[in-house]
Amino acid sequence: MAFSWDLDTEESITIDDLIAFLDAQGERVLAEDLDGAALMLRKLYNNRTFLSETLLRQIANPAAFNAMNPYTPQVFMLHRTEHYFLRAAVWTPPAGRKGEEIFFYEDPHDHNFSLLTLGYEGPGYETVLFEYDHEKVVGDVGEAVDVRFLERTRLARGRVMFYRDSKDIHVQFPSEDFSISINVIVPNMKMNRQYSFDMDLSPDNTHAVIRENLMFHTPTVISRLAHDMGVPGVSATLQAYVAAKGDPNARRIANEFIRELEAKSLEAA
């Protein structure tokens, strides 16, 4: 089973109380005392005004609000430190509007960061969870990956769940109504690759296929833009860059794009 908590408490805390608890853990945030962190989030759930009060304070300073929230409209940053950050995520039922792909609905994927999440408002999204061994994966698009089914569940009001970095694969299904989750996120300094997968979601499935590498690599993005604008020598320039850096993850991402360019050249020949 995945890590989840359905706790019962009438105690209520403020966001400052949660911050103090997490700050006291230093570099050990979400590495130790997950039960304690889950209980603190459950107590924060009982505070039904903290989120609106926090966001209103941010909005009162537009420049600070914009600097704090450079992400998609789905996500609101609440607090950031060296070791973790807090955010609220909004989940809305699809309505056929442009841009709804930001919700990653029905898209199996993993994360390269640890995430403890609370169902704060609404019925919450339904999720199917599998696990895999990141160390046994090369990371090539089209690669077959062994997976193991964990559970199908829902991030309901007051429920707390933990997604392990580079371990858990999850796919989210839209909530029936507007929902909000509160997340504690601990970035992984190793910056493992993240993937989206093609896979059967039935409990007896044991295999997935890597569909896409989700790791953002700025030089590759710039190279793709340059190629699309007709700049010559993109492949050689990118290859030289990653060879000099020596980062294996960056090299794999860049090489996927280079192979894509080579395939297009062969098709055009």
C-alpha cells in the first residue's frame, strides 16, 4: 500500500505552526517523522480560513505575489525555504477549455521530489498508484519498465498522502467538483529524471513504457527553439555543451533530441 493517513483530531493549527514544525527538522524534512508531519497537516485542515488569509496577504502586495507565484494558475506558493516549500494546488473538473493540460489528468508520471499532500477542499482527485525501481531504468523513451500496483484511492478532505521521489508513479483522475490540496515538497538535489508513462492501470499490470522525459533542460529547450527557427549546427553545439558538462541526465535528454533531429534528417533525405 502507498503511504496515506486518515487521522481524526479536533486540534487546529496555523500555517506558522506548520512552518515552525518543518523548520525544526532542517534537512530531515519528510525524511523522518512522516507521521508527525501528516498529523500537522491534518491539524491545518481544521483551520478553514488559513489559505484564504494567506493568499489575501500576498495579493495585498502584487509585486511580491507575482514573484512568489511564477507557475501555472493551478498552483499558489505559500512559503519557501532552503529545504522545502509549501503550496496549494487547485483541481477543477475539465470543461473543454484551452490549457487544461496543466492538470496532468489521466497521465501516469513520477516526480523527482518528495511530496506530502493534504486534501483541503472539495471531494479531491482520484489516483492510481504504482511503484518502480528508478535505479534499474536507463531512461530512454520507449524503454520498458517493471512496475507494481499499489492502490487506487482518493485524496479526500482531511486525508494525507505521501508520494516518494523517483519511486511512485501516479495518475490523477478529475475531481467531480472544485478541489484544493496543500503540499509540502522537498526538492531532490540529485535532480533525477522524471517520466510520463504509457501503461495499463489494472492491478495485475507489471509493465510500463516511458513515453516522455519530463526533466526540464534549458540548453535542450533553447536548441529546439533554435532549430525550429532555422539556425544551423544546433545538434553539434548541443552535443559539445553536454559533453563538456558531463551530467549524465542532461546528456540523455540532449541525446534524445539529437536523435530526433537525425531521424528527421534521414526522413528528409
